[in-house]
Amino acid sequence: MFPPTSKDTTTTAVTGDILDGFQSFWDRITSNPMDSIVLPFINIVLVMFLAWLVVRVFDKIIDQAFSLGKVENRTAKTLVKLIKSISHYVIYFIAALTVLAKIGINLGPVLAGAGILGLAIGFGAQNLVRDIITGFFMIFERQLEVGDVVQINGQINGTVEEVGLRITKIREYNQRLHYLPNGTITQVTNYNREKMRAIVPVTVPPESDLDVVDEALQEACMTIKEEYKDQIISDPEVVGITNMDANGVQFTITTIATPEEYFIVERAMRKEAVLSLHRRGITIATPRSVVVSTDQIKGTNPQKVSAKKE
């Protein structure tokens, strides 16, 4: 037979240590189950309950502190969610270490291993680090806050529900909830910053009386001014003729509204413009096409054509 190698000796020694440790643990359980099982279990339950209680109390303190402060509502909501998230991670991590200590595990090697593991993860999880850094700057620069209506990367439109260090939650109007890693957010269009200009184009047929159209739109602006005086910052106005094409003549009416009421004011402007035009017998322009009859082309007067609306 071949003599045992150093590798075989090491493997045998490690296996023996594991078996000896298991045997020692089993001897402690069988000899004194109260100290080995019951008391550690009670301590673990107590630690978990205290961690849950501390989280609840800390959340109450944070809510109370921000309710008494002078921080803006959206900023306060954003900071509250962020601080709560960080505090929960810290409290649960401390509770986990306490539980390990209660069951007799030496925390020194655990913390050292956690440090090495964290360093390895830091090198490997570059996307995670990018998400956290991007999230920090988004919060610090107030690019978006909880409750803001935003457009992300020119594709996703919705309301911000949560801004965290790693992900941002956007709720669309149809209630779909998007979880976006902060590192993927490259463009933020925020509709909730001080004021918004509502721009409503109105296109009428080219044969319409343009003076009557202007009068109708002026009336619509006066109605909006009276009904939405608390929601608008500047008086609605008729810019005038802003475009002419095959469809007709385009007028534009505008006003500056508060961000919260922007969409309501814009919808009301469209409605009042259409109603005011209808009262004067003017309709909104529709696409047109010219149909030339072959019989007319062969006739004595080829200049005559028949037109119809589509």
C-alpha cells in the first residue's frame, strides 16, 4: 500500500474536527437541553421581537420629526422612505449578529469574512455600486421626488412612488408599477417643478372666418381664467396663427399653470375651445383629399375637379 499523502492527512484531520464538533454539540444538547435549546430559542425570539419593535418605534420617530419640520412635502416623503430603508437594514443586521452571538458563534471570524465578502462583491457588483451612486445624486440634486409626475428616458411616464438608493418605483396612469435600477436612468423629465405651460393647438378649416375663430378662442380663454383662477399663474392668451397646412389653419392658446393642475387646465382649455367654436358654427378641421374624375379630365373643362372630406 501507498503511504498517506499530506493532502489525505489534512482531509482526515478536517473531517475529524467536524465530527468532533458535531459530537460535542450533540452531547451538550442531550446533557442539558434547557441551556442548549430552550434558552437560546427564547433569546432568539426576544431579539427578533426587539428588532421589530425598534423598527416600528424608529419609523414613528421619523414620521413625527418630518411632520414637525419645514421640509417640502415631496422632499419629506422621499427622505422618509430613504431613511427608513437604511435604518431597517442596519437594525436587522445588528439583530442577525446578536442572534449568532446567542447561539454561541464567534463573531470575529464572521465579521472578517463579511468584510472580505463585501470587498469581493464590491469588485464584482459594479452595477450595484453604480445604482447606489446614481440614486444618491438623484436625491441630492432633487431630480425627482415622491409624488412627482415624470418621464424617464423618454419612454416611461408616471408618478414617482419611491426613490431609493438602488431602485426607483414609477407608477403609470394605467397602474403598472416599474422598478427601475437607478443606474439605468439617464434622462428625467419632471412635470412638477414650479410651473408648466399648457399649449393647446386648434386647427380650423381654411375657409373659416378667422376673425370669428379668434373671437371664439378669446372667449374660451376668458372662461378658463374665471373658472381656474386658483390653478393658473398667468392669464390664458391666444398666440395667433401658428401654422398653415393642407388640413387647415392652426391657432394656439396657452397659459401657465401650477404643476399639480397642469393636465386639468390643459383638458379644460381644449373643451372650452371646441364648445366656443361650435357655438359659432365652426368645426375642427379634418383631413381632406382631392378626387379628380376621369370624366371631368376628358370633358370640355378639365380645370373642374370635385373635392370631398375624408
